[in-house]
Amino acid sequence: MADHRIDGAWDLIVTPWHLDEHIPAFPIPATATQVVRPPLPTGPVPARMNLLHRAAFDAVTQAAKPLVLSGDCPTSRASVAALQRRHPDLAVLWLDAHGDFNTPAISTSGYVGGMALAMLTGRTPGLFDDTLGLQPVPDAGIVLADARDLDPAERDALTTSHVHRVPADPAAITAALDRLGPVPVYLHLDIDVIDSAELPGARFPSGPGPSLARIEECLAAACTTADVTAAYIACAWLPEHANDQTSRQTITRLTTALGADLTWHEPAGS
């Protein structure tokens, strides 16, 4: 694939997977720098995800300013581990309808996708191998925006943590990032933070929430306020909706809010 940058700044990396399941219909923009498709042998899900995360780690390591489009949130552990090699004081801004703060000990479903932020804080030891060298991000270095849909035990875990929770509001996010000080920030967005009425086909719709326009304002405010050194959009649509026109339009609007100029391949025959 051609080696080019988005808008002279962002390196677009696509990981078309949900956990260890490849999503054949995942939308691949024309401006993608790398598409992560490692061969995964049959075996336990964690072992397969380890291989996928290693490939994603390598792609992020090679990128000057990575912008990752993925089908899930757990691959963020690869992105953060890679970024910590050059930014050991990395902070995290996490916009999500869910807390992703479950652990194997408190999760009622065992769904690994609901543990992604807990992974970054070191609360899931033994879930994966440690070959990525991920260092726990201190709770005080994490801003969690929205998180309106929480399991009871997950809510308790967040309450007793030092993770800073804010609404998905530009002013609140700006204030929280200001409190972090001049540190590099990894910005993570799960599309399900957007009001479900505007998000047909989401894997885990969470009902009424901030509009897409409000989330665009949040992203723009974050990029204006902080040193956003990398970004990640979890495109968590059901596979049959991943490449819908509305899904592509949502991705385009979100990346534009980050300052990226994303383009798509023309449909065959156009």
C-alpha cells in the first residue's frame, strides 16, 4: 500500500478486527498507511489476540503520529504500549459510552472488550502475555468521558479509582486536560459514545447520549488543548453495518474533527 500521510500529520493505521475475529467488510480508507492483517493460527482467543496486538504494536511503533481505526477497544493496549516507548508519561483521554473498566474478577459476561481501559491501568494481570512491555497508566493520568452505561461492580471500581470522570462536553474535557498539564495524550474514542439514534448498527448501543456534533466538538477541543500524540477510533459496528454509508460518514466526520483529511476509494464502476 502506498506510503502517504493524512493531511501531512496523521498516519492512518487500520486494524479490521473485533477481538480475534477478522471483519472482511471493515471500511479501508484510501488514505490508509497500513492495514494490520497478520495470519492468526487456530487456538485460544488470548493467544490469537496477542499475535494481532503485536502486529498492531509494530505498526504504531513505525508511525510518527498514529491514527488507528479498529473494530474493538482492546487493541488499544498495543497502541499505548508502542507510544510509551517514546512517551513514558503518556496520559489517556477515553471517550466511551461504557467504562471498559471490568476485570476477569468482576465481569458478569467475561467479555474482553469490556476490560480495555482496565488493561491499560494494570488491573488485568495474566489476561495476556507481557511481551508488549505495557506499563500501567496511573489512574490520575486518565480522563474518562461519558461512560453512561456501567455494570454495578464496574461502577464501584471506577468510584474507588482515581480515574477522572467527566461528561462528554468540550468545556469539561478541556478543563480535565488542563489539569493533566503538558503531557502527551492518547485519545481513544468508541463510536458508541454517540447517541444511539444517530448510530444505526452499533454492536453495543447505549441509548440517548451526546450527539455526533457534540463529540466532534469534544475531539476538536481536545486537540486544541492538549498534545494529542495519537488517536484511536473503535468502529464498533456490527459486521454487516461496518461499511454502511452512514458508518463511513461518521468515521469521516470524527477524523475530520481530529484534523485529518480522510478519503475513500471510489465504488467500482463509478
